[in-house]
Amino acid sequence: MNATNQPTITFLGAAGTVTGSRFLLSCGETKVMVDCGLFQGLKELRLKNWAPLAVDAAEIDAVVLTHAHLDHCGYVPKLFEQGFKGKVHCTEYTAKLAEVILLDSARIQTEDAKWAAKKGFSKHNPPKPLYDEANAMQAIKHFQEEKFNTQIEIAKETFVTFYPSGHILGAAIVVVEFFGKKLMFSGDLGRDHHPLLVNPTDFPAGEFDAVLTESTYGDREHVAATADFETAINETIAGGGSVLIPAFAVDRTEVILMRIRELMESGKIKRSPLFVDSPMALKALDYYRQAINTSSGEIRPDVVAQWKDKDPFDPGSLVELHTVDESKTINDPTSPCIIISASGMGTGGRVVHHLRQMLPNPKHTVLMVGYQAIGTRGRALVDGATEVKMHGEMVPVRARVENIEEFSVHADSNELIAWLQTSSIEPKKVFVVHGEAGVAESFSDLIQSKLHWNSHAAKDGETVIL
């Protein structure tokens, strides 16, 4: 059998970096892509989104999405633009949330291109988006919703099963049987005791030829819940300032709102105006409410029992800002409030306008509550930057900036190892992906030392015969 007729996997993204999740399975004429995400962070990574794909998109038979975050689904519209004509297979809520995220991504790119043209700070002439809303809508029409725990055939000798991963609503661990080879993709693995979602499914049964595991936090352990979050809020509001929380629109906003409601109801923080300023976050919030009210199997039973037909996200002071004009009313808040706005890394969207207004004022506080990729504005703030670039200008950082790690919905190194240990049979090969340079290697070494498994940190562009 020659190499072209042997099943292979090629790492087209999320290898040596966290973002840009794209894994290509090939055998003969059959090609299937698992995840189809955008690169984020450093400019050299973002430029990869514009580079020609290493495979003819028209030759890909199907796409499988583990979940709806932009670094896992954000390249799908571009794939269609390049000739892909197949189905995009994903769970119900991944389809719903990916629609929200892709349309928002297209809108932000289009607006940023217009702003760059107006201000003249883009190297492109004229500035253009990677894709627009028409491209995104074309892609969304090809989504195929699939059920959890049910095997489906998506291409020749290619069978897929989705299992809940507890990361965000709709997120899945994906098992693929491909020309007689059995693979598992962890996607982004959640943590036990998510305030809304059921725990990640244990390692699915069976012998696997290859396992791809994420390693976003593969070199560290999460800190336990601390008082930093409530302390920072209390001190800021007492000093007459406001708190800005750049938060991922999907799941992180929901988790933060639940915590704030609990703290306000218990009297641990002062009841203050609470704004959610992100159309994408508000749409996602409605899907989480829907999942609770319909007793979705992804929602923890105790949450359904307590909150069905109620709102666990509103402490009584929640204000939802849908329009741009509404958003502008809080650009430079004059009385204490809490603002949650996307994007979570401060890379785009309405939060950039709030950062621009609030960062120069020492009365305000910015709370970073999620993973901050290298090269993002959020990472620069966490790393102590004294000024950051926004809309072509340098903005001084005088506001208090705190990095709050307790809200992560990514498993840390110990939690990832514990999940891998639920396997009944040692996999033949483990490929470590979704880790920054050095982190994936570190986690691969940990797998070898703790589990004595054959593990390897995948390289960008690498092709492996299964």
C-alpha cells in the first residue's frame, strides 16, 4: 500500500500554538477536517489566516467542529470561499453559537476594515475583511446538527461520535473512526464543577490509534478561587471607579454573571449597575437560558432544578445593551458600575472602545478573566504594559489591571492527566496540541513521565501515518 492509501493526519494549526485548530485526515481520495479555526494573537499567526490553505478546499469531504469558539470554527467561511462544498457536522448548540460567533466575527472584521480605511492605518489598500457576513451566512447554511453519543457516517469509511466535554455549551470530545483507525480529539476540555455544565465525559472506551489532547494550561495548575475578584470590585466601586471585564461572549460571560449574582445576593459586593455590552454575548446568554429551561442534558441537573424558568444571570441590576448607541452611554462611566464586554482578549468588538476610554483613568479597574494568547492586547495588559495600541494610537495604562485565573473553563495539567487516566486502554500514540511553544512539549513530557504513554508534541505542518 502506498502512502496515499494509508490514513494520515496533518496538523494545519494549533501545533506549536494554542489557536488555529485545523486537523486534516486523509486516505486516498477522502479528506475530512476536524476543526476549522482562526489563528489569533501574534501578527505572524494572524497572517496565517490569509495564507493559502495547504490543501485544496474543494477536495475536503466534510468538516467536524468540536465547539464554537473562534479558534475552532472561525475559518469555516473562508473554507467555503475557497471551494469547500460539504457539510459542517457539530452538535446543536455548537451550530447555534457558531452562527452567532461567525456573524459577529464577520461584522467586526468589516467594521475594522472600514475604520482602518477611514484612519489610514492599514497596510492593505483598500483594507478588507478576511470574510464578510455573506460568506458567514453561506457557511452557516451547511451546518449539520448532530446528537451526542450517536455515531454518524460523514464520509467514506468515516464515522464520528460526539461526547460532552464540559467546556462551553455544545462543546464535544470527538471520536473518529477513519478507514479502520480510531482517533479521539479532546477539543477544549472543560473542568469538573462548572457552575452550569455537566462534567466532561470520561475518556471514551476502546483502543485508540491516536489521541489528540489540548494543552492550553498543560504546564500549570489553576489557582483556587480567591477573594481577588470581589476585593478588586469592592475597592474600585468604593473609590468611585468602575470595573471593566473583557470576557469571552460564550460561557465566560455566563459564568461571570452567575458569580456576580451570588456575590451581590450574599452582600459580598455592593449591588451596582451591571451591564452586558456585547450583542454576541447577549445572544449566547439567551441560548444558555434556553438550555436551562428545556432541561438540556448538557446542563447540570441541580441547575435545571433550581433555575428552570428563572434567570440565574440577573442579580436585579442587569442591563443588556444591544445597540451601538446604548453602548456609547457607558464608554466613560461617571458613576460606579460593572461592565462585561467582548472580546475576552481585548482584540476587537465594543470592549476596545471601553478600554480606550477607561485605561487612562486610575479610578477604574480592568479584570482579565480568561486565557490571553501571546500577541493580544489582553496579554499585554496582563504582562504589565504601560501603554497599548488601539485604533492606530497608543493609549496609556493607568487603570488597575488584575488577572483573575479562577474562572478558566480549560482543564489544567493535573485535570488533563486525570482525564487521560480514565482510559481503560493505553492509546497507541498521543499528540499534544493547543499549547504555546514549550507548553505542549512540557505536557507531552508529563504524559510520558506520569502515564508512560507514547506522546509527542505535534509540529505545524507535520503529517503522520496512522
